[in-house]
Amino acid sequence: MAETFLFNIAERVVEKIVGLTVEEVRLAFNVKIDLKKLEDSMISIKAVLLDAERQRHQNEKLRLCMWKLRDIFYDAENVIDDFKCETLRKQDAINHPSINNLKVRVFGSCCLPLSFSSKMSHKIKDINGRLGELATEWNSFDLRQYSDNRHVFRRETICFVDSSDVIGRDEDKENIISMLMKPSEDQNVPVIPIVGLGGLGKTSLAQLAFNDGRVTSLFPLKIWICVSEEFDLSRLLKLIIQSINKEERCDDLTLEALQACLRSLLNHKKFLLVLDDVWSENQVKWVELRNLLRSVDGLSQSKIIVTTRSWNVTSTMSSIPSYELKGLPHEDCLALFTKWAFNYGDERQYPNLIRIGEDIVKKCKGVPLAVRTLGSLLFQKTNESDWIYIRESEIWRLEQDENDILPVLKLSYNHLPSHLQRCLAFLSLYRKDEMYYSDKVIRLWMANGLLEHPKQNQEWEDVGKRYLNELLSRCLIQKERDFGLYFSFKMHDLVHDLVLDVSQKECKTVNFETERVDENVRHLLLCDEKLVEVPRVLEEMKNVQTIIIRDASEESKTIHESVINLCVSNFKYLRALELSHSPLAALPNSIGTLKHLRDLDLDECRGIRELPRSFYNLRSLQSLNLGDTGLKQLPDSVQRLIELRHLVITIEATHLKEIRAGCWTSLQYLKLVRCIKLECLPEGMQYLKSLRTLVLSYCIRLVSLPWSLKFLTKLEHLEIIGCTKINLEMEAEEEEEKDLQLSLKTFSLESLSVLTDLPRLLLQGSSSTLQQLRISICPHLSVLPAWLPNFTSLHKLEIMGCINLSALPEGIDRLTNLRELTIGRCPQLSKRYKQNGGEDWHKIAHVQKIDIFG
């Protein structure tokens, strides 16, 4: 069922209206009252939206009304963003006065062109009018206020399972039983968490262990509780008491009486308690239950099993490592599928269907519940066309019961707060099995206004990282590789099916076969080598905010040129445009009309040699990727983009133009990549007061770093890769040394062939802040500095491919916060610090995680 995301859109729009500055409101003379009316209307509607979301599946009129509201809310957001665009235009006119903006300088800051004022007044009145027209219908639904607690329907589970219905979990069962039989070394009752994606069989695994004869012998008292809903102490105590003694009447007992009753039932008894389907991450509530259990006499050998989809739950409830349940092997999935698709033995009569079934099982990617769902759909169907239909269909398009795979996965989605629901749905804009990169995803979320406003001392990027960590903790995405500054991740195909389902009217993948696209879809992925021109179905669309092109034929420029022309003519409120690997030779001058564009990705557009004159008009740009383009020089117009936060540059020039005061004041991330003629960084680096990350990658003629870096007080991450001529041994006067203000958190050096020592002057200001140090493929580095053990916050040290490095510095054992140490392809170091027989192993033995190889 497609989601409206109405609550989250309303939150963002109200937040933007409230956040309008006095200066922005003054841009249009007569809108203050209308803006207030719009704000009041949206707050009033937002107050009952949660109730509307609950009822919309049973009320077609309400559902249609909500879709109308969504479009109005989006239009309202665009109008509010128009104020921001006009403010930026005005600021640019002040910063860069010219004949073209003489009118602005003459009229001053209060009198901007009447056309803008009149236009805004008309647009806001129009939106208020449309809301007024819907008001009677909306009020007729008699909606009530609800707080933002996700209402989640969850199934009840029982302790019994027919072991013949569970296939492929024997090894997992033995592992859990082994953990149950292990003696406890803690005064707390040990908690064994089983964690994994919905549908993997966590409950089934707990049931198998619960009913095993060895477990029954070990634990005379066994208690099975399906937690599911709110982790309420009083409710749980009643369930536990009634599970032990069904005759016990405890509905009206106080919490104190419940505790006394439970204590009397559990005292001096060895028990196994299963808490199935736990969702609450509230540590306080768990501690309350744990403390109550600790008051029971003879607790030490009792155990608790918890099943959950959340890593946060496991860390809250247990100090021992969680048991992560993985997907089933293909052979086991096929056996399970056969069991549900056929009566016993009938499969031998239909080898043709089994061959199709093998392909169907592959769609399930090891998730037993998905296998069962598709097998059940085919039960007693022997017509080959039925099987081919299931094989060729997306799982999310198939009709399913509430206990089938997508409804079960939908529970995880429903449990997310509204802002995370919308961000997760946005990930449907990627294809199945495609790798996601955290930094790129966060920038797309930012461009489309999907992130909450950052709290004090936070940046927008920090909010995006928090969102991704929450999705990781809930098993909705899986991290593949950590690159330090960012990480890659994947999404299980079934979760991808889920997000395709909920985002049907927000996101759409278009190929040459696409015949229809909802006119109100906001985000488009164009991916198909056969796609040589923009499909006609897109020409009628007006509301698109994201365009991503993938896999278009590199031999044809047509699709890219026609997409840009379509953006300019139709998509006035476009926020993100990705044209990476495009064969385009130039951007049209008309691209400057996309005043709302916040993310432009031209990565590896090697044919682009210069940017159009109108480029400075893209004042809303937050992210600009010019990496691996054919750009000769970075034009002055890019420095006028004061909203830029992320900038990647490749140029052919030997020097970058000086950074002027007042330019790039919001810049967080700067990367210079493969600027093969660049000899030095630009003058004026000290003006990048917000810069947190600097990456210099394969700038092979770069010889030094400017002293202006010392003024970058917010710089946290410095990465230098493949700059083969760079000399980091900067000389400075004694007074200059004292003036260093850097406080790095991560520092990475890779493939620096002339490096012989770590740069003391660059690092000395970071002795109490540096957390990660990576040194890789520096063949002439023969010694690490004696002052390295002064880095008291260092928790990760990685040394790779430093063949002449013979020892770690004396005092390395003083790095008490060091938790990870990796030494690879360093023959002398590997021999000296190996665990068995290394002469200096004892100096690093305190480190929790050590990896030495090669």
C-alpha cells in the first residue's frame, strides 16, 4: 500500500514556515497574515494526521483526500523555499554588485522587485484557498489527535513448534542450547539475544530450543512471553505470573503485589524465560524488570532468551554477544519451498515446476518466511503459467495475508518514526543488489529536505548519519564496508520490495518499457541502456524533485541532453540531478534557471571542459561533484555558491583561484581528486571556517600544504592519498608552532612514496582529539615518532604496507584507549608483534581487537 508520508511532510513545512527569518518575510510585503493562516491550517491538519493514517486503509474518500493534501503540502514547501532562493539572490547581489543588479542596490534591502512580492502573495493565497476548499471534506472525517507513537499490529506467538516445519536450523539450535548450558559467571540473569531481519525465523529458533529435551531437563520451569507491544512492566509481570500459574488472579494487583507474587513463584527455581518479539529500546524499562528478577533467590543459573529485530535492543538488554541469525542456504530454502508448495511426495511428478521453483526460491534470498509465503501461494497449483507468474512478479505486487512476508516486514517499517519511514522509502530509488554509499544517500536526503533540523553543535550530515545508524540497528540495511569517512551498505531484496511498495507514488524507476508514471511522482531513476530519449510519459510531469540517470548508453548524448532540457522546461523545483558518467560535452546555459537545485553530480563527466556562465544562479546548491571531469579551471561563479557544503573538484590547471573572504562559508567537505597538474592548494584556505573534512587524492604534483590550514579549527578529518611528491615536514617558526589550532579526529596517509616521518606540526594540536590513524603503503617510513603515545584518545591504529617499519614507538602500551590495531604486509612489524612468539606482543596485548597478517 503506497504511503502518503503526509505527517512528515507537514512537519517539515511547518518547521520551514516557523524558521522563516524576518528578512525573508519582508521579501513580500503583504504575506505575513497569509503565512500565519497557512501555518495555523497546517498545524491543525497535522494534529489529526496520525488518526487519518490509521483510518485511511478502510476509508477510500479519506485516502483520496490525503493524496490531495500531500500535493498541496508539497506546493506549500516549494513556495516557502522560494523565499530562501530570493534571499540568496539578494545576498549574492550585495556580495557581487554589478550593472545587472544595479536596481537592487538602488532600492536597498527593503524594496525588492514588486513581481516577486506579488507572485508570493498570490501563491500563498492560492494554497490557503485550496486548503479551504478541502476543509469541509476533511472535517467530515471527525479525526482525533494522537501522539506520534507508531501503532503497530503484531502477531501473538506461542512456545510450541512442529520441528518438522523448521528446516535448516539444526546448527543454530545447537548453538543456542550450548549458550543456555554454559554456566553463568554474572550475578545478573544472562540474556541471550537472537537478532535478525523479520521473517528469518528468530521465533522458530527460540521455539526449537525451548522445546528441546535437554533444555527441559536443565530448566524445570520454562516461561514463554510474547512481548510484541509496549514493554510495560506491569503487563509483563502479569503475563509471567499467569504463564507459571494459570489459576493466579492478578489483574487488579499493584506493581508491588505483582513483584511479591512473582518472587514467591520464582524463588529457588531455575527457569528459562523467553521474551519473544521485543521492540522497545527503553533501557529504563528493561532495568526495572532486570532488577526485579535479581531480587529472586537462586537466580544465578536461570537464563533469558530475547528475540528482536533491533541491535539497539540487544545492547540494551545484554552484555554478552548477540546471536545474529543469518539466511538459509539455497538447498534448505528449496526443501522448505517444496514442503509448502506440494503435498508430500507430489513434487516428484512435476520436475518442470521444480525447475521454475528454483528461480522463485532465489528471489527470497534465504528468508524462510518469504519461501513459505511463495510456496503457499502455489499450493496445489500445477499449471506452469501460475508458477511463471510468481517467478516473474515482484513480491510486493503479490496478494498476501497478514502473516506472510511483506506484512511481517511492514511491522518493522510501521515501527519507524515518520522521518525514518520517508528516508527508507527514498532508498527504493536504487535498484536491487545495488550498493548504497552513506555519504551520497545523506546528500540526497538533505537535498530533498528529509532530515530533521540539527540540534545544537550538530550539522545536517550528522543527522543523516544518525538516521542510517538507526536503520542499521533495525536490520533494515546491512553495512558492507567501512571506508572511514563513509561506508557502503546493501538492502535485502525483500526490504527493497517493501520500500517499492510504500513509495509507489513518491519514487519511480523508468526504463524503455515504462508506459505510465503517476503525474505526482517526485523522484525518478532512469536506468536502461536501451533508453536513448526521455519517455513521453515524463513530458507531462511537473513536480519532479530528483532525477538520477544510470546505465544510459555512453554512445548517445541524446538522453542526457533531453533530460536537462526537460528539467529546465518542466521541473522548476528540481532538488537533485545526478548525471555521473554522462557523455555530455557541456551543460546548457539554461541550467541556471534551476534555482532550487541543491545536489548536482557530474562525477566522471569527462567531456565537460567548462561550466556555463549562468552557473552562479544555482545558489541553492549544497553539493557539487565535479570529480573526474575535464574541467580546465574552477570558475569564479562556483565561489559565489555560499550554500555549498560538499565540493569535489578535478581540474587541469596548476593552480586554483584564491578563495575570497565570505565564500564557501558553509563548506563542510572539500575533495581534490586527480588534479594531476595542481602544484599547490589555493590561497585563502583560512576562510573555510566550517570545513570538517579535507581529502587530497592523487594530486601527483602537489608538493606541500599551506600554513593557512592551521586556522581550520573545525577540521576533523584529513586524508591524503597518492600524492606522491607531497612533503608533510613543514617548517615553522617557534611562535607559529604554538599558534597551531588543528584538532583532528581522523588522519589517513596512503601511497605517499616520499613520506619518511609523520608530520608533527600537523598533528601536535590533535594529541587529545585524534581517534583514528591510518598509514598505508608508505615504503620509506622507517620509524614512528616517539610522541605518538601522547595521543590519549586514539582508539584505532592501522598500519599497512610499510615494509621498512621495524617497530612501534616505546610507550605504545600507554595508549589505553586503543581498541583496534591492524598491522598488515609489514614483515618486520608482523614478526615482532605476533601473538605467539613475537618479542613485543606484551606491549600491545591490552588492545581488544588485534589483526596482524602478511
